[in-house]
Amino acid sequence: MLLLVGSAALSGCTNPDKNAGLQQIQANTQTTSDSTVDAAASEDSGEIPLPVAPESGRVDLYEPSFSDPTNVTNPLLPVSELDQVILLGKEDDLPLRVVVTLLPDTKTIEWNGQQVETLESQYVAFLDGRIAEVALDWYAQDDKGAVWYFGEDVFNYEDGVIADTEGTWLAGRDGPVAMIMPGDLHVGDVYRPENIPGIVFEEVTVKSVNETMHGPRGHVNGSIIVEELHMDGTYEDKIFAPGYGEFLTCAGGEFEAVALAVPTDALPGPIPAELAVLSTGAADIFDRAQSGDWNAASASVDAMITAWDTYQAGDVPGMLDAQMSGALVVLVAAVDARQPAEARQAAIDVARACLDLQLQYRPPAEIDLARFDLCICQIVVDIAANDPGAVKGDIATLGWIWDRIAYTPDSGLGGMLSRGWCDSSDVSRTGTQPGPGGKLSRSWCDSSDISRIDTKLDDLRAAADAGDLTAAADRAAKLRDALTGLEVEDGDED
């Protein structure tokens, strides 16, 4: 999915990952008045009153053929080669976090008399820690190496529930398929990643090629900078990088940037001991803050700071470094002030940042299962805060995470996940009291496992929809029971 952040102005954008892309973007930025595109071209297009490029510059006007459509290996948008991508940024002066995951299923779409099999990617965006947008995107690569966008299902959230589906479209049903990345790029090439005026529209012009960016693991050669015209007449500049796809969007002090992509940035396991200390320490503080054992919580903080100092001395992806450092600052302050609710939330945020770091070493499905477990703990915190909208958003997040892991055939999972957070008996007894949990490991779910979790999720959702937070707490406990009761096989990778 194309990430749309801010306006065309790029001044004032800060980038904690030190991506060497902002300067190139700024150097190539053009205002509408400076554009070489004639606004009168829109009159010839017969589409919408925008300064679109003349057709002579378009590289997306041929009819694509798809003999192997799900082998999407274009280096600048390698959808089939990216298991999961974490993007971090800022929007509306709030922290933005995005998780993009390649799903195991494909979707066959009827287009131009053909049945085209497409890859399906799940995009989930969180703003200030709360679910904001989900999209299911469909991609295919043609026989010339170009990647085509076949549409997306969009779900925009407000206060934990779907507010609208604006931006949804499907090739063949609503309009044409759209080229999202050419197979052979040159400066000046023009293409339209979305081309249904009145519903969705984007026109891209390639401004620079063969750029070198600074990524999570060092320099990334062969990157490109493009300028994107939107349906509202605004412009935005983006960077695409080999092995990553969409790499950086920066405008008006807001940005989205790749923090980590796997397997591009994957490292050989096992998980470093320092990350284990951070994870178990966060879980311990979560418990201690509720029980009021602040001396023990402070001791855990000290151990976590020592572990982070050691791990941080190595080669840590810049944005993940900043995320963890910021989360630890908040945690230290909350524990020092002996604030139970704030400390428990900060512990969750540290654990989430730790899972992002662990993604370098473990399969995405394993990390997602740990995120699922952590999200149940977030529900407990939000129930304690009497925040029904947040609870509904947590449950929606659980559902999308479960979609990523439930139908993964032989995900190769094995060993121990990060510590289970919510002891189901404690949650059931009080509705707000998590405690130490067990170990979670699995290689895949059989149909009975899937059915059991699906049923528990539905029950939890029904309680939240009814506004019954007491029942929601009980059903969260039952969901936890179903999760920890999975029969697993040893799926350790060689």
C-alpha cells in the first residue's frame, strides 16, 4: 500500500533513523508552480482537473500479461520476498507505527477476461498506540517485471471501530489495474499506482535513480526518488529502496520510514540474552506495578537499563534504537513516580519495542503470537481504565494479528516465545490482574485450534460491543486459556 503522510512540503522533517534520503528528496522537490507538467494536460486527459503528465511520458499504458503473477521480485517492490516490515514515524504530531505482513493466502481477481492470482499483503497502522487503519492490498508482477496494483480493502478506525472504508477499490470492478512499480526505470518515467479518478488516484514521476540511502543495516544502493501527485492536487515525494520497497515518505514535519524488514534485515538466532532480559523485565514490572512492589520493580528497571546499554553498543537499527530508548525513558519515570497504570502501560510499550527487535532473529509468525499475547494484556489495562473504545480497538488488533498467524501452514515455529503476560486465572478472578504466564510455542494450528480461538475472539468481541467490560475481562481470560492450551509440535528451525 502507498503510505500517504502530510503535505508536499518537506521542510522540518526529522528522521530518527538517520536515513540519508531527506536531502535527496528536498533537492528534487518541485512545487506545483515549478512543475514542468502543463496544467492544461488535464483537459486532454478527460479524467480529472489535475496537472497530469502527457501520455507520451507514461510507461503504464501497455496491456500486461501475467504468466507467473505471484512471483513479485521487482527489487524496488519485492512483495513476495518481504515477510514483514515495520515502519515508524509521526503523523498529526503523534507517533505512527505500521506493520506490513505478507499473508499466506493469495487472491484471484478477474480482470480483462483473465483470472489473475495476486499476493495479499496486510497493512496495519497505529496512531499513538491505537489502531487507525487496516488495508488488504493485492499485487501481481507481469512478464516484463513491472508490479501491478489490483486494489485494496481499506478499514479506517475511530475509537476502536471501523468508521468507513474510504479508499477501497478493486481492479475490474471499479476501474483499471494500476502499475505501482515499472520493471525498468528511468528518470522522467510516469505511471499511475491508482487510476480511478473520483475514488483513488495517484500519478508518479521518477525524479532520480541510483541513489544511496542509509537503511537499518547500512547503505542501500540503487534507490529511487519519485514525486507523487494526489487526487486533491497535492504532491508528495517518496523513496523506494531495493530489498525494502517503499522506504521513506517525508512531508511537512511528518514521516514514515522503514525501521526493519525481514528477511532483508534478519540476523541468525538465537535471541540475544539482553533482549530476553528486557522482555522478562517488562513482564515483571507489569506485575509488580499492580501489586505495589516498587522496590522489585526498580530492580528490574536497573537490570533492563544495563541490558539495553550492552545491546545498544552493537549494530542496532536506528529507528528501533530510538523506539526502545524512548519507551525505557517513560518506564523509568513511571516506576520512579510509583504510578501503577502508567508503569503497566510503559511496560507493554517496552515489550512491544522488544518484540520488534526480536523480529531480527525469529520468524514473524512467532513474534506475532507473542504480540497476540501482549495485546490481551493491553485489553486488561484498558478495561482497568474503563476505556471501552480502546478495548474495542485492542480486540480488532487481536483479530488482525490472528489472521496473520492462524492460517500459516508449517510456520516453522518452535522454542519459547517471550514470556506469556497474562495469567488467565488472575484475569478471570479480578478482571484487571495479570500475572506471570507460561511459555508459548507452536509450529501451526490445526482446524480445531483455529475454531477454538475464533470462537473465543467472537465471544470477546460480543462482550465489548455490548459495553460489558466485566464480561470482556472474563472472555479475555478464556481466550488466554485457549491460546495457552494449544497442542504444539516441535517446529524449531535447523
